Amino acid sequence: MKVIYHCYGGAHSSVTAANIHLGLLPRERTPGYRELISQKLFDHNQVKDSGRIILMGLDGGGNEIYIVGRRSRPGLLYNTTGCLAEAFGINKESYLLVDVSPHVNITMRAGGILSRRLGLVAIGRPLAAWGTLISYRGILHLVEKTLKSTPTGSCTGGGGLVSAAS
Amino acid sequence: MKTVIFCSGCHFPISIIAGSIYMGKLPLNFQKGTLWDTFCSKELYKNIVDVVCCLGETPDGTRVMAFSAPSSGHLLGNLTSTFLEINCIIKKTYHVVEIPIHKSTLLSLGQMLLKWPITRPAGRRVIESCLEKIYPQLVQAVKLDGNFQISDN
């Protein structure tokens, strides 16, 4: 199964969620600042990368974990993937879209804009990391929920929505 | 079956016009009447942003699809390519064409004017004059990026 974590820029919250899912970030505690910013692809994606679905790795159950930044257009992501799946005969149960954006706080937003859009990495990255640490428990909760809907070795979930709001 | 997917980030769904040119429904040279009859008069420009339009098939069996998402043409192109890639769809079977026209204030204005009967004629004129300007670019995009051999005759 393909699990696709998506958020606005695909640089902070979705990356963190994917790394928690892959076991690269701790589930029993909140990581430290250094640990967080040194994670794979954190604060990496540029504006030009939006829409690009990037493979982060395989989890223990063989599920492929991806991230994507879809700007402020979650509907576009759902429509496009749904229509393409239909047109190309892709099983809609074979992928799961997970919206991480409900866990994006104002600090992460500000950090993301400064770092990714304005190129002020020195200010933006620590700010985004700080915001991510604040939201870490929420993101972790979302990942745990996602893990429950993608049990090892089985394909459940479908191209639906998993979000903290539900 | 080969599929050609046209993506545009314009508020006006010009990817559908490009797709129609590709399919031969619209001529290579701009003709106000034809364009209006096949596209605008049927109000095809309504409610077709953020969704995928399957325009049909060409005589040689190529399926033509059009995506329009305001201000998100590049996002759409990336999303389409990578989604098909991760699902192991053979690259030879599809071709994503990003229409290089991203924003047109005049087209948006014309589209808005079409909403009310009293401003509709003005809206039509604005859209037609705007499309006339960008039409050669659309034809070029179809010819070059669509990797399509169109006879100029």
C-alpha cells in the first residue's frame, strides 16, 4: 500500500509524519531540536517541488511512504489522484492520502514561508522546527491512526482521508 | 492506449482548448466563431477547474485528458507525472503537457462578465480577443510538447 502524507509545502509536517511512520523519529517522546532538523528531507522541498510525490521509504509492513506538498489545494490532490486512478485503472484501495495540515500551526507556517519561500533559512528553519515540536504529539497521533488503518501485510483504507479532525 | 494529458494553471480552462486543438475539434488558425461555438457557447468553461476532463479519443486511439487548476499548473504537472510514476504506469503510455500560460487577468475578467446577461457580449469580446492572442502559443504547445504531428494544410 502507498501512504501519501500531504501538507502545504511538503517540507515540515508531512516529512515529520512520514519519518515518524518509518520509525526514524521517536514515538514515545518528543525529539530534540537537532534530532528534528537532521531528519531526512526536513525543510528541503522548494516551491518548484510542489505536487511532486516523493518516496520516503518502506515501513515494516512493506508499505511505501510518500510525501507531497500540494499548496492550499487538498481538493485538487484528491480529485487528480481519483480521476487518474479511474482513467488508468489504478486500484483506489492501493493508496491512502493523509492530510497533515490540521497540525500545521502559525509558527510552522511563518517558518515555512521564511525558509522555503523567502530563502531566509537561518530564521525560518528554527522557527519551523520549533512549531513542529509544538505540534509533534498531534502529528504522532495522526500517524498512529494511519498505522492502524494500514496493518502489516494488508491493504485497507483506500484513497480516503485520514485527518486529526475526524 | 496512449494518453495525452494537458495541464494548465490558468483560471480559464485553456487546457481544454489545447486538448480540442490536439483532437482536431478546433482549427490551427484562430477562428472566433468556431471557438465560441465549440467551447464558450456550451459553457464548457464552467465548473471544470480542479477536475479532470476526459475529452475523448483521437482517431488513432489516443486518449486526451485536460486538467485545469488556477495558479497551480506546475503543481498539477508534477502531481500527474509522479502519481502515474509511483503506480508503475509505463511512461511511454502517457504524456503530460504543461501549457505555459499561467495567468490571464483579462480572461478572468471576461469569464466574470459572462455570468450576467447584460455583460455577456462584452465578456465574449474580451475572451475572444484574449484567446486570439494566446492561441498561437496553445497551438505551439500542442505541436511541440504534445509530440503530435499536425498537418499544417
